[in-house]
Amino acid sequence: MLSESKIKDAYEDVEISVTNIMSDPSQKFLNELRDSLNKFFNDSKCKGVIYTNNIDKLFFGIYTMPVIPADEVIKVITTDKRYRVKEYYVELDSKLFSFTVNLTKKEITALLIHDIGSMVNDSSPCEEVNKNIDQYLKDNHETLKLSDSIHYKEILSYGFRDAVRKSTTIFEKGSYDRENDIMADFITWTNYADCVQSGFNKIDKMWDNYNREVDNKFICLSWVMRIYKDVLGNRIRALKTLQRCQLLTASQIERKEMNNMARRLSRIDDDTLLESVDPLLESIRKSKYPVDTNVFDCLDISKNDLVGIVLKQENLDHNEPDAIPDLLHSINNNMMLMKDYAENHETDKDAFKQWNAMYQELAKRRKQITSKGYYVPQRKMINTYKAADMQ
């Protein structure tokens, strides 16, 4: 941890760098801003700062894109792993420095610190996105599939990282939530919160900040999830959409991300969707069903997991805010691994019937989970599976 005096100095360095960029957006001063951000957020790394001369495209303000390896995204989605963003890129819109909007150096600095801090301070942004993925799977009665293709993982990674950015940036919000901005309590030596508020108000008056009108910041993630489910059926439409969107955005980072997404879609071969056995996904599979375990032992593992979910649901603590999301996440992961095993291993008719019965039971329980209540299971479900174990 940095001392308070060093933190103050680092914040002032960010402000000085912003001041220099206002008059000269050269690479020298962009690098200075990068270095000063790395001093202030000393446990996260800004990998680069980009200045975009935006003349005739939509205003984007500050574009802070997290760098999260695709394998880490898969771990967050398919396990209980918590992840804090450790690396990111920043892009500055030239309109942010326009005399028309007349933002001060303090306001731009505060907006920049807000967007980065909201993303890198803790693991909550990734957790929030993960909860929305679980909710999406529940609402659409779907199960995430595991794929050994690096292209599939990168597609999912794009949607995840885009959702992290959109859920934290102030340029996607309808208002500034001062009470939930932890930086407002942390930065006590300057009028940080007032600067964020006044900067937001100026931008709101001068531009049609269209993004703030969209209540659901996970629309792109939902779109990616639909593509991920059926790449071959959605690929052509998706490529055309990405092409149009690249023409509309002024952000260099966003165009690069869209181009990478299009490249991944194009490289997935129609005939061989699974390229090779992926070590990460194999470890996830083996953590559930150890190697050389026969199908009946695997059935017993899933039966025990189902019993555990029943008991967890019966004893759910409604005063715990993460109780229902955690239960939903557990159900989704069990359904995912169960379906993956059943589809990739030869099983006899009786075994398949047992897999299907457990899968359908989990689907029923998932369907009845809501934010206000939950399905009250019957104890005979446990007895049924215990009886099956005895046969």
C-alpha cells in the first residue's frame, strides 16, 4: 500500500498529465498519464493510453477496456473463482477536451479515476457480470456448453469484458451514484465527487449521451451468448453486425475488439468445431468427474451434488444477499458439467435416463428461483435418489 502522501502525489501527477494532454495530446504525455495511473492504482496496470481525434463519430468520452485472459473468463463463469481486473487500456475521446463542453482538468481527472477505480478496485464487476450470465441462462432455459476451441473462449471473453466495462463506466449511466462510489470516501484531499458530478452534468447537457438511455448494460453480452450457443447459425448475421458497428464507433479499442471477434467467428471451421483437448477445460471436467471414473460412479457424484443443492435450498438464508445468486450459479454449473459428460461419454439406456432425470430436476429448480422467493423442494427427491443408490 502507498502512503497517503504518495497517493496524493500520484493523483496530482494524473491531473498534471491530463493538463498536458489538453494542450498537447502527444505520445509523450499519453505515456506520462499511463505511468501516473500506474502509480495511483499501484496494484493494477494500465497497458497504454490512446488519444482518438473524434471528428464525425459518436461521443464515447473515456473508454476503459479490461484485459482478462480468456482462460480466466472461463474460470470465473464455470467455477467459484473471484477475479479482480489487473490490467486495462484507456482511450480518450478528443471531444472530452472540447472547448464546447468546457471540462476542467479536475473534472476530466475525476472522471478518469472514477472509471478506472470502479473497474479495478475489487472483484465486484466480474461477479456482477457472472450473476447476469447465470440469470440469462435461467431466463432462457439454457445451459452453457464447454468447448475446447480457443475461438469459442475468445468469443465469450469479448462479451464478458465488454459487460465489465459497460457496467462500471459513468458514460453508460443515467446518473452519478455518489453514495456507491468508494473512491468518493477514499479521495478526501480534493473535491473528487463534486468534480465527477459536475463533469457528468456538463457532458449530459452538451451531447446526446445515447448510452445512458439503455437501462440494460448487458445487451451485447446477451447477443454474444446467443452467438456462442449457435455459431454456425448466427455467424453470417453476426459478422454483418460487427462490420456495421465498426463503421459507427470512433473508439480504436472498440473497433479492434470487434475485429478480433469477427476474426474468431471466421476461423471456426464448419466441420471441426472442437479443435483439440483444452487443458483448462479438461481440469474443470476432471474436478467434477475424475479420470478413469466409470459412468455409474459419475452418476453417484451427480446424485450427491443434487442432494447438496436440495439441502442448500431448504436452508437458504434470505438475509444473505448472495445466497440465491450462489445457488443459481451452482445449479448452472452442475447442469453444464452434467450435460457435457452425458454428451461426450457413451452410456447405456438406464444411465442416460438417470442423467436426464437429474438434469430435468435441476432445470425445474432453476426455473423457480426468483429474487423474492425460491422453490421449496420435497424431501422425497432425496429419498428417491438414495433408493436408486441402493438398487
